[in-house]
Amino acid sequence: MRILLTGSGGLIGRALVPTLTAGGHEVTRLTRSRAPTATGQISWNPSSGTISAESLEGFDAVVHLAGESVAGRWTSRKKARILESRAKGTRLLSESLAQLRHPPGVLVSASAVGFYGDRGDEIVNEASPAGSLFLSEVATAWEAATEPAARRGIRVVNLRIGFVLSAAGGGLAMMLLPFKLGVGGRVVNGRQYLSWVALDDVLGAVLHVLTSDALRGPVNVVAPHPVTNLEFTKTLGRVLRRPTIFPMPAFAARLAFGEMADNLLLASTRAVPSRLLATGYQFRFPQLEAALRHVLGETRQLSSR
């Protein structure tokens, strides 16, 4: 397939490019660079709403991953960038694809399990309603922005991606230093659920939805076994062979991270990948400990059991 990719410089995008090309696909990057110097690149500017529609002709599929990072303190300006980068950029891309003479067959657009908000112990799947947190608002607007493409007849898949496990970036990479120093611990009582997924399975899910014609709409990209923050903490400590005895109280989380703490650290989301499983996707890493040992290169203890 000829595939157009946005967000190729992000954690998932950097890993997805070689995965796609190794599978025989031709990848063209849609980049914010004003004057792309490398072949296989097309320029766009989501902020100003500029994109060359004619350059989008001829692709079989589009994978859209671009968006402002949620890391950092959420000032009003930062929140506006998070929301605008997803809703505005996605709508620009969707409307442009909808106007093509020969649109792609499928648009795979990133979203997030933050869609569900803080749900306690409730098990949520793709049929569950949106939550009420800021990230719920962002994910709802993000997915709604793909509607022009869907109305054009393009098969649209919204990937509600969970907490991605990778040592190369993202939340896990940020956690490694304090945990390796032995000062990591649960957040508050640790009862909040974390819907995690190994990076390998994010890449596998993208490949799966690209070729699964039955899939359209929301698809949870999470491992089938979400865990509590306490279980995650204990498992990471065991993999790193470090104690995890320093809990983080709620006030400390909010002091350090502001509103982001309520959305990412204190909220409980127990999501399951119902649609991936129903369409035959087989997770490479369905269990947390094996996934952590793989991404962190700590395989000896697991293999000796």
C-alpha cells in the first residue's frame, strides 16, 4: 500500500515507519517542515490550515498520529494547543481527503483512552460513553473531526490508544529514573486502573486495522488485562529490582503536575480491546510483566521461571 503518515517524529510514528516499510508498504510523511528536503515528504501547516490537496492524491491509506504532546504543566495556553492541534489538524486533513477525486480507502486516526475519563472499577469498551475530564473533551473533538472523511465514504478508524510502554519515550520513560533510584511508588492508594499497551502491539494494531475492512469507528488499543496503579508499580519495581515504597499523595501529584495529574495519574480507566479481539488480533504482550521485561530488556528472570 501507499501510506501517508502524520506524526512520524513521535514515539509511535518513529517506530511505525520501519514497520510499514519492512512489510513492503511505501510511506510518505506529511510534515510541518516548510520545505521538505527529503524525498517521500509532503508539507502541511495545521495551524494556518494550509495543505496541498493535489499532493494527497494516490494514497491507499492515511495514518494520522500528529498532535501536541500532553506532557508538561497544563496552562490555559497549553490546553488550547493540545485541543487545537488535534481537532483542527484532523479536520483539515479529513476535509482535504474528502475533496479528493480518488480518496484513500482508509483513514486511521489516533485518539486516546482518555475519552472515557475517570470511571473507577467500571470496565469500559468501545460502546461506553465519553467521560467528563479535559482529555475526554479532547478525544471527543478529535474523533468528531474525522467525520468529513467518513461522510465521503472513507473507512475511518479512531484508535483509542492507552498508556504506551516504551523505553524510548512517553510516560514509562519519564518514570524510569525515580524507579531506578528506588524512590518510585504508587500514586495515592494505587487503586486507579491503568490501560496500558506495549509499543509492539500499537504497531501491530495499526497493521491490523489497515487491512481489516470490518473495523471502523473507535477501536481501543490497550492490552486485554488493565492493571491498577499499585499492580503496575509493584511489577515495574520487580522488573527493575528496586523497592517501591514511596507513595505519591494526591496533593503532591497536583502540585507537581497540575490538572494533568487528575487526567493522567489520578483518573481510573479500565478499558478492554473488545473490537481488536473480536476481529482476531492476537496480542504479542497481553500480560504486563512480560511487556515490561521486553521493552526494558530485562528478560532473564522471566525466562528462568
